[in-house]
Amino acid sequence: MSEKNQGTSELTPATQIRRLERVVARLKVLTQKYRQAEVIQQALFRISESASSAQNMEQIYRDVHRIIGQLMTAKNFYICLYTEDRKSFTFPYFIDQYDDARMVAEVPAEALMRGMTGYVLRRGEPILCTKNDIEALVEAGEVNFLGSLPVDWLGVPLIANDEFIGAMVVQSYVEEMRYKTEDLELLMFVSQHVVNALERFRHREYLESEVTKRTAELRQTNVELRSEIKEREKAELQNAVLFSISELTNTAEDMSTFYRQLHIEVSRLIQAENFYIALLTENRQQVYFPYYADENGFQARQRSLQKGLIEYVLRNRKPAYIDGKIRDSLVAKGEVVLSEARGILAHQWLGSPLMLDGRTFGVIATQTYAKDKPFSREDLELLNFVAHHVSVAIDRRRASEQLAKANSFLEKRIAERTEELVEEIERRKEIEAQLYHDAHHDNLTGLPNRAMFADRVNQALARQKRQPKDNFALLFVDLDRFKNINDTLGHSAGDEFLLEVARRIHGAIREPDFLARLGGDEFVILLEPVKTVDDTKDVASRIIEVMKAPFRLNGQEHFSGASIGIATCRGPDDTTDRLLRDADAAMYEAKNLGRGRYVVFDEAIRSGLVDALNQEAALRHAKAKEDFRLWYQPIFALNSDTIEGYEMLVRWQRGKQTVLPGEFMALAERSGAIIEIDLWVLSEACRLMKTRKVGADATVPIHVNLCVQHLLRPRHVQSLIDLVASKKVPYKNIVLEFDEDSLQKEDSRRILASLRKLKEAGFLLALDDFGRITGPLHFIYNYPFDIIKLDRNFVAQVDRKDRAQAMVRHIVTLCKELGIELSAEGIETDSQRKELELLGVTKGQGILLSPARTIEGTHTIPLATRAQHGKPENNQDADQDDDAQSATSATSRVTEQD
């Protein structure tokens, strides 16, 4: 037997029983602790489950109270929490035998922190206090007890993310229900799980609120997108209809088919079951109906002008919306007389004038007999919008038919002539010769083209290598104001002009000289042989002289001119490209010196090209706030001395030299420096507006010209909006100007979206230099411009040319109908101002009214009237003012007009 077993066997039965009793007692304690741990674990599980399934916080608090009540006596239980700003406490759950929960709905943090709950939070640890302990704390000044005094008070802090968020408290008012340290530990253990449950429910509520909020935002975004899609679909439909109408001019077999298809296209936009077109005869004494569709079978016939609805629109030159009430009113006034032969009167009638070059030549109309199919004012706007394009389409179709007849006649003559050719070999030779001629000659003038000219220059260079004494030179001829003639009179007149130019130049050069056309309005001449540079000057002088004579185009006299650059051969190592480049550079120097002259390329011009590169480099390093100066020019009401606005202008102060915008703005746009310059000018305009010294009225708007590059990036557009907002200047006091030429060169959709965003922000928008290039009307129809500024070309001709007056009158009418202000630039004479007033233009600017002025050292725009801003008497100042007038924008979109 082992020693251990031997020792055990020696124990008495009584000793063994006592040992077994101690083991059983320990097992009972362990069992009780295990059961208690299991109860606690189940309680924690129920708390977690409540946080996941509860519908609201009140239910969680009740569940927590119930679960804690199963672990200990918790008849009196409450939870207090910090508010979000931590300046007070709320009691989201409060159950007490003696105190009313409504009395403690919310307590300031300072007050509560002096109580027992605040004592727990101050100490940051759980506390078990008896009634005597609480009285001792009150007597010591540690707490100010709130409410009824309990027998035992048990409180633990609630901690989330290492921060006290509140406290949880149980208390007893009777001696039979007392708390122990084990209850404190239990409550402290449960409290962290309660905090986790509360935080999880709060997080769930936050997520649900965020989901609800995001859902609402997405729903609103969806509504907005649907609205935008509807608008875009409407715009696309309009564009599609206009494109189809334009295509009809080329695809329709005859005018009847054209009008029938036109009716179909118009019906895609508005209700047009009853649709007709009325046109004036050539003598404008009668009206006829090339197309008439009526559901009642009525057919209108050609008749003399009367007082019908058609004549009413023709007289007023405006679209008309006519219903029964309006028709009766017009009849009562005698403006309309109803025809007895008309039959059934329409319930509603829409009509819009057909106009071309400011001249009305017909009416497009639609009507409805049914009261359940009424027209809207929007239908009238659509019909009027279509009418402008229909006018052009009808005119083109007429011209197309005439051209078709002419082509038919020519084809017949060609066929007759072809039949006379009897020998196939001759025909082949003629074709080959023609192909060679077309490949080496200009189609319009018949002159040699660039390829043939380069070949002739190469031959001259080869001869020069063999015979160095046989020198030659190149003349580069550029026509002045050709683009203006081409845009104003049309391409046919431009072609006629180029033919006459070719004839004149050919008559001015010498017999052996070689004339060619590079393209557009550029001609080149190879002078060979040349003994001295004077030979080239003589030829250039003769060309300039013959170009001074007027050109007879479309029954009117027009003047042009020529700027000529001369480059001479430098030796056998010279090249064709170098000669053309130097002649081209000399030609531009001639244009810069005032046109109508010649310049021989020399080292000074070469240095000028280098200077241009240096100037671009200097511009890249220039700083807007330090190297640029602001000017301004008032905008007046033409019938008074009232100032309606100011336009900001800018100069580059390059050292002691003041550089005008026309000399550096193109470089600024190419280098990207224009964005910074524009933002600086806009910032200064806001600052000047804040000084409240802008004229007699501090709300007089300031015009700031911007480069179109601002509209190509959403961030640039937002920068403009944020800049003005930061300056606290009302958007309506700033007018942003964009010039027509730049807008035409960029993506129209992106431009339109950016302009609309600026418009929605509150800016006023202006279309600058309208009519400088072609004056497209779609800028007026489709773009949100508030102001149209007529280009100085229109203004310069308005007092002496009927065509210019008609165009201005047409634009005035359009702007009035669309609610757009119209202003004129470059007013230089009283006759121009008076004619503009008669045509309906109400605002303007120019040297006559006030030249451009510098902003003085105070950097404010002084109070000004037209009398103070008269044209200066000093000639030198006047020249500077002319320069300022030519720079009509902060970024001076000055382009030289050919």
C-alpha cells in the first residue's frame, strides 16, 4: 500500500465527513456563481437582442429596466444622458416611486453636476451610497441632492468611446431593499453592454435617417433629371424639325412636295391639322396660298390685300394669337373685317410673319375648330420660332428651283456640245489637260495654285544657283476687308470680287511675272528677273493703286485695298518656305502699319518676330495685380445723360510701356494667362461696386468681358460664382460679356450649360460684338443673354446704309419680343446716335458719348455724366481714347476686320 493511501486510511470517519462537507460547500458556491454568470449572460443577450429588434429608444430603456430588475432590486431606476451640445442633461427614462419624471425632463449641466449623478460623472467611477453617506456628502458641500432622499443609492457612469455620455442609477427607499458591493459591480458590468446597445440603436437610427434623407435627395434629383430630360427632348425635337426643314430645301422634288413635307414637320411641334402658308406677290398687292390644308375642305384663293387676319399679321410684323374674344375686339376696332365667304370661323388661330432681311413676304398660320384642342401661348412661340427658319427655307427652295432650271439648261447645252465631239482621242487629251490644270490652278480665278507656284519658285532657285546674278523676289498680297464683303454680301459677291481682284493684279504686274492664288484672299507673285529692290516696289505700288478703285458689287460700290509683303532671294541656299514665310511676315507688318501699303522684309521685321516671342514669355510671367491697369467706359441711355452701366477695360503695364489689349490678348488666351487676368478684373469690379462710388446710383451694373475659356470647364464657372459671392456683391450688379466670334468656335452644348449656370446664379449676361462675324440668330433664340451689344461695324454703317438699318431694325424687333436689352458700341458721330435712337436702340457707348478713362489712384470710378465725358480736345488724348475704344472689353477680344 502506498504512503498516500496509507495516510488516508488512517483518517477517522468524522474527519472525512467534514472534508466532504467543505467540498460540497465550495461546489454550491461555484454552482451559484455559475448560475449567476449564466443569468448575467442571458441578460446581456436580451439587452443586445432588444437593441436589434426595438422599434424606438423608449422600448430599449424599458427592456433594460426589466432585465436589470431581474438581476437586482430596481424598482426605482433612471438613465440620464448628455445632450448633443453637452450643456444639459435629459432623462430619457425615469421610474421613481416619489419623484415625477416630468419634473426632471431636462436639467442644465451645471445644476446636475452638483447632484449625486454629477458626482458619479465627476469622479468617473461607480458609487454605492447609503442615506448617511449622501447626507455626509451634502454637509461637506460635495453634492446638492435633488429629489427624495433614498436609503441606498447606486450609480454607474455610461462611457462611450472613452467619453462620459451619462449615468445609470438605481435606488431604494425602504430598509428591506438594500444594495451590496456585488450589485454595484453587477450594474457596472451591465452598464457597458447597455451603452453598446444604445450606441448600436443610435447608429441604426442614424443610418435609417441617412437612408431616408438620401432617398429623398435621389427622388428630388430624379424629378429634376426628368424635367431636364423633357426639356432636352423638346429642344432636340425642335432642332430635329429645324434640321429637317433645312434638308427639305435640298431633298424636295418640287415646291408642292416641299410645302407638304413642311406641314408634316411643323405638326411634330404643334397641333397643325389646319395649316396654310400665305405669300405676297412680287408687287406686294395681293396674297396667294401655295399650300392650304383645312379639315372642312375650305380652299383659299389668291386675292387682293384686305383686312383679314393675314393682313393683320403682315401690318404688325408680329406673331398673333387670336381667339373668339380677341377676334371680336379687333373687328370692333375695325382692324379686322371678316369675309362672308370664309364659312366656319376657327375657335383659335395662330399666325407668324415670314421675314427675310427685315422684309415681310408672307404668313405661316394654323388654326383649330375644336374647343377641346386649344392652343397655348407656347405654341405661338414655337410657330414664331419655326417661322424664321421657314422663311430661310422657302427662300433657299426658290433659289434652288431657279438654280435647277439653270442647271438643266446648262446640262442640255453640254449634252449638245458633247455630241459634236467626234474623236475620242481629242476628248481624252482635253480631259487630261483639264485634270492637270485643276491640279495646278485655282478653281475660281483660274490662276496657278500653291503647288504650281512652289514649283516655279523652286525652278527660279535652281536658275539662281547656275546664274547668281539673275535675282528674283516674292510679293505676298493680302486683300483688306475681304471677309467683311464676303460675310455681308454673300459668297457669290465674294467670288465676283476675287475675280475682279485677279484681273486687276494681273494687269498691274510685268509680262514675265508669275501670279498665283494661295487661297482665300491671299495672292502671291514671283517677280523674275529683279535687278534691284526698286523693281519690286514699283510693281507693289501699281498693285496698291489699282486696288484703291471701287468695286461694283450687287449694284453698290465697295472699297478694298491691298497689304503687300516683299521678300527677296538671299542666295543659292535659300528655300521656298523661307521666302513665303518672310513675305508673309512683311505683309502682316504692312497691315499693322495701316494697310494699303507694302513692306520689304528686313532684319527689323525678323527682330519683331523675336520680340513677339519675348512678349509672350513676358506675359506668362506677368502678375495681374501688379502688371495690369484698369480703365472704364460709361454706358449711356441714348435719350438722356443717364449712365446705365460701366464697362471695365484693361491695359498691360510692361515696365514704362503701356501695352494695348489688341497687342497681348491673343497671346494671353494662347498661354492660358487670360483666366487669371479675367478673375482679377472681376475681383476689382466687385471691389469698386462695394465702394458705392459707381455713378449716382450704387446699383449701376459693371460690365466685365470674359474669355470663352471660362465656359469650357465647370470649375471655372464655379470660380466666377464663388468669387462674387466672397465679395458679397449682388450677382445682378455684374454683367458678364462674351463675344460672338469666340462662342461660335467652341462646343455649343458645353457653352450653353455654363451660361445657364451663371444665369441661375443671378448674373446678367451680354453677347458682345454681335454681328462682327455673321450675327447668328440662334444666340438670341437659344442662349440666356439679357443684353445684346451691336458690333461697331453695324454702328459705323447705320447712318449711311439701308441694309445696316434693316438689320438693326430686325434685331431690335427680336430683342423686344424676347425681352432682351439692346446696346450699341463704338458710337462716334451724332448721326449714328440719332439713327440708332430712331431704330429703337436705347443704350450705347463710344467716343461721342464718353471715351475710356483710367481709374484714378483711389481706384474708384467717379460720378460721371455725358458732359464730363465728352471727346477730348487734345489730339494725343484722342488717339489714346480711340485705342481704348477699340479695346472694348477687359480681355479685349479685338480682331482686325478684313
